[in-house]
Amino acid sequence: MAAAVPPHSDLTGSLHVTQGAPPPSSSTRAVPPPNSPDITAAAWNRRPRNGRALGLEHWPRWLRAIPDVERAGALMRLFGALFLLLPGIALVASTYRHASAAAAAAVFLFVTVHAALHGLAAWRAATTHAIPPIVRFLDGHAAGIMIASSLLIAIGAGMAKLPVSPFFWLLAGTVSQLFGARMAGQRLRNALLVLGSALQFIAMALIALLAAG
């Protein structure tokens, strides 16, 4: 005697097996809200996720609009721009006061170039408008431009006469940016570019300190 098969409505929500795809893990399963009794738990877990579901409702709208795969890189580059800009202004003012106008102009050039390139990269990831070709070019060659600006300033300061400490930070930042330029993954590329700028900023601060002395 064959066992009775319960009606389809009794199976809804109690068994959810999709051929070729494992069921959702326990860490991602959720219970439907009580005001939606007609939706099963499986259908609730398959619902589209938006920024509010990911806990981003308190973030700025432009940041929520960035795709998930690009949001981390955009935040890294935005942090790099602010890191270069805010302490950089103080470094420029201190160099102008304690060293010379030429040294302050060199530090200002370094801060402006690096902060602008990181800011453009963050804006490119956040904007919904068409990207101008010049922005694509600058972002694609950001590593080379930042390395060139740092080396020009170091050469102007007398690279052969630099102590070991600023030369080490400058070299470490250059190596980091060179590796970043060759990385295919955007997240690692952005991290290495920001790290290189931070290391080169330390070198510029040491060079400015030497000029003030």
C-alpha cells in the first residue's frame, strides 16, 4: 500500500531543495515579518536585497549608490584623499613658516596631485554620469603620476643627499604603487595606491623637516 502524499500546500515552506544549488546557510536565513503570512521563509530569503537590508540606510545616498564590489575601493580612495589633504595643508603651512616658500610649494604640489587623484577615483566610482576621458586617463595612470611627482620633489631636494629615513619611506611608497599599478583586482590596487601615498607623505614630511632645520 503506497504511502499517502500530503498535498502541495503542506509542503510549502517546509522543504526547499533546488537541484544544483545548496539551500541558504543558517547565517543568511531570516524569518519573514509577521505582517506577511503568505510568504514562505525560502521566498523571503530569496528576496532582492537593497541598501536598507544591508544596514546602509544611514549612509549618504551617493555611497549607497556605489555597487558593492566597488564600494570598498571608493572608500579607500576617499580616505586617501582626505588623509593627504587635511594633514597636507598643515604640513604646507608649517613648511612655509619654518623652511622656505620653495619647499612649501613642493609639498603643496605633492599633496595636491595625490589628493586629487584619489578624489577623482572615488568620484568616478560614485558618479552616475558619463566619465570624461581625461578622468579615465588620470585614474588609469595614477600610480605613474604619483610616483613621478614624488620623485621630482625628492630630486629637487637633493636625493643623493637625503638621509636613509626619508629615502626608505619614499622607496617603500614607490614599490607599493608599482605593485598596485600591476594588480588586476581593484580592491587590492586601491589599497596599495593609498598605502604608497601614505608612505610617500611620511617621506615628504621628513624632507620638509630637514629643510626647516
